[in-house]
Amino acid sequence: DTAKEFYIDFDNAFKRKSYKKAAFELHQASEAAYKAILLVFENYNPNEHFLKTLSKMAAKYDPALRSIFPKKTYAEDKLFKKLDYAYIGGRYDPKYTITKEELDYLAKCVKKLLDRTKVICTQRLKAF
């Protein structure tokens, strides 16, 4: 639910064209999703904000998570890094910028992450 709330906040900021705020909220939605996976599978909530680290930790439990944010090209990798940096840049870095188009692309990836998180966490909880 926390990840969904952050995604709603992203959408609201995006509609207002507050793109730095939207990027931060998108980061928060991703972070919350990865942490939900780790809580369900490991009963562990790391004090970590880097998506790169969290995604690697969560991918141990579902290989499909590895392809949610494609990083095959320089452009794809750069967009993921831009989202990862939004935790700091979206709030504090006056030079941080992100475009509507970049957010559109990243929002689709985050939506896939949220959907996949719901599926695998629901399956795991039912197994208990």
C-alpha cells in the first residue's frame, strides 16, 4: 500500500508538472516496492535508499525483477541512474532535471514493478 501511495503522489506531481517532485515520488514508490519484497521474503527492511542495491537484493526472489528497468543501452542505464538519484536530486539538487518523457518511461517501469511486487508477495504470503 505504501508503494501505491507514493505512485499516486507521483501522478499528482506529474500532472502539476512538478517533475523533480514527481521523480522523487517515483523513486519512493520503487524503494517501497523493493522493501516490501524484502520484508515478505526475508523479514528484513534494510536502511537503504539506493535502488540499484535494493533491486539486486530483491531479484534473488524473482528473476523477472531484473528486467523491470532495462539497462541494456546507455540511455536505459542513464534513466535508471536518474531515478536512483531522484531520492537526493529531486529534493536537494538545484541542477537535477528530468523531463516529462523520461518520467513517462520510468513510470511504466515502476508500474510493472508495483504489479510484480503485488503478485510475488501475495503468492509468498499465501504460502504461509
